[in-house]
Amino acid sequence: MARVRFLGIVRDWMRCSSLEAGADTLREVLQAMREKGGWRLEEKAFRDGDRPIPEMEFLVNGHNVRFLQGPDTALKPEDEIVVFIHRSWAEVPFM
């Protein structure tokens, strides 16, 4: 099973640091995340039904899925997926 690790605020939304997903594609990982994360994740991380917010990044074995096949990226059981929110410095409030 592919291992999915959550970093930063995504970890808070998921209320766990990782999960094991028996998924063949990233789309199936997204569904597993929605089932585990419940309404909290749904409210914060998804728009227009099943599309994750643009700031959410997914790396499969260190490669950004934006440069692979997006949600249709094929997964192998030994793959590691890292999920986090990408924010630019312009979006970080000055303290």
C-alpha cells in the first residue's frame, strides 16, 4: 500500500500524520483522504466537488503530480505521497 504523509496544516486537517492507502491512482488517495479527514478536510481543502484547492501540493516519490498525470497519476504499492499546502511569502502575514 502507498504511504501518504501529511505536512503542516494538512496534518491538522487530517488529524493524523500519515495513512496507508491501497490506491492505484492519486484520485483514489484523494478519496481516502476525504473519508479519513471528514467535514474538516472537505471544508478547507476541496472546491468544486472533488478538486483540491490550488495551494495543495502532492509529491509522489518527490515528483510534483502537476508535472505527471495530475489526479490520474498511477501509483505502486511502494510509493510515498507527501501532501502539503504551498504558500508564497506574499501570503504570510507579517508578525
